[in-house]
Amino acid sequence: MRDNDLMYKREYIRPMMTPQHVYVFRFGKHRLNNRVIIRYSHTWTGRLKINEIDVRLHHQHHPRIFLTESDLIDYLKRHMEKEKKKRASGDDE
């Protein structure tokens, strides 16, 4: 993240009444206005099981919800491709 000039902050939230754990990762170029929330639990063997990944980019009102990491990575790749096209078309004008 720092290699790409992005600031970030990590927070761990452990709810008292539910077995799920929550990890909040905030990041951004100038402000921490992007957020990834990972809800996870432990299997009976002690492994981590990701239950849900919420992504809010630039203060979105409705988060994108993913069930697997690969879905999240595919979405972020598409999002970055759109941003690159916008910047390329903006540079051409």
C-alpha cells in the first residue's frame, strides 16, 4: 500500500455476543475514505473461515459484498481497469 502512496489504518473488532470477528481496513490516497470489512470465524479445526467481505470505495452508500477473496480480486481488477481508461481518456483530451 505504501509503495503506491496509499495511507491505511487497520482495526480489529471482536464482538462480544457473536462468534464472528470483524477486521476493518481503511485506506486512501489523501483521506481514509475507502473501507474493507472482513467478517470471519474459526472452524472447529482452528482455521479461519471468511464469511463475508464488504468493500466501500469513496463513501459508497451500499457496499459491495463478496463471499470469497477471488470475487473481491476480480471486482478490484475491473474497477482499476475502468479507472485507467478514465485517466487515459482524460489525458487524451
